[in-house]
Amino acid sequence: MNILPKKSFHVLSKDNVARVRKDEKEANEQARKLKERSIKAEQEWRLRSLRKDNTEKIGIDSTDSFILLNEANSQVSNIERREEREREKAKNEMKMGVLTFLGGSEWDPVKKKSRPPWYTQTSDKATEIRDEKGKDEAIKCRDDPLALMKAILTPPRKSEKYGRGINPSGTDRSKQFKSHNISLDKTRRERNDAQIVEKTRKRQNRKDFQRYEFM
């Protein structure tokens, strides 16, 4: 191929290369046009088939379409009339007092009586919580030595001094004082014993530490 580079039949000459490129371009253009024509023909065929199917399925004339339109209009008007009747019925019931929302109660058609509004009703859970809180407060006051001292030192009122079930002689009051004094003395003894045990433990720990240093 390199022996005769200037010959006209050489495949790599400029004229031959340009001729080949031109032929390839024309071939590609023809293939593109052929493809477009085939696509267009297929689309037209599908469109004609769809139109034919639609006309066969519908198969109605102008009179039938008019009848269908009238039926649709009548259905819409019936729905509107039904909604209007329901609104009128609700309005009449409100006027007659069947639904007494403004009075703070709700009508129960089964029991035929009004119920109190929801914000005035208390749930069982809320009452249980309040009872538990009251029990906890009572236990805390019973176990609190300061509350016991306050109850002992506070003088009774006149209304409580000679109230129901209390002897004016003061025997019940003296029993109460004795029981409170016993509980206070017991608390003091327990506190003193705990302090003595703590001091003894610290002293023993100190001795053990000093013995360990000398060793």
C-alpha cells in the first residue's frame, strides 16, 4: 500500500476517503428516513384501529346521548335535593331542642335524658390518684417526729377540747402525750445508738490504720 501512494486506486487517498464518507452519510440518511416512515405508518394504523374500536363500543346516536345526559342531570338534582332535605331536617331538630349543645348537656335518644357535660365529670382514675396522695401524706405526717412534736406542743382549741367522744377530764389527752413521748424517746435512743456505733467504728478504723503504719 505504501508503494503506490499517488495512484488513483489507492484506498487511503483523499478522494477515495471523501467518497467513502459521503456514501456512508447517504446510507445513514436513507436508513433514518425509512425508520421514520415505518414509525409514522405504525402510528396511523394504531390510530385508525382505536377509532374503529371506539365507534363499535359506543354505537349510540344523538338521541341516546341526549337521554344519558338527561339521566345524569336528574341524578345530580336528586342528590342536591337529598342534601337540602338533610340540612332542613338538622335545622328543625336544632330548633326543636333535640340537640341541646348550648344548654351544656347532650341528648341521649336511648335513655331520653340529658347527660352532664364532659368537663364536669371526674374519672375514677383521678379519684384514685387523689386517694393515693392523701394516704402518702398521712403516712409522712405519722412518721415525721417534727409533726409529732408539733401535735404535742400545740394547745387544743376550745371546739376540740370538749368535742364529741372526748372526756373533759383529760385522760385521753394524757394517753396521747405518753404515746408520743414514748415514740420520741425511742427515736432519740435509736439515734444515740447509731452515733455510738459510728464513733466506735471510726475509732477502730483509726487504730487499724496506725497499726498498719508502724508495721
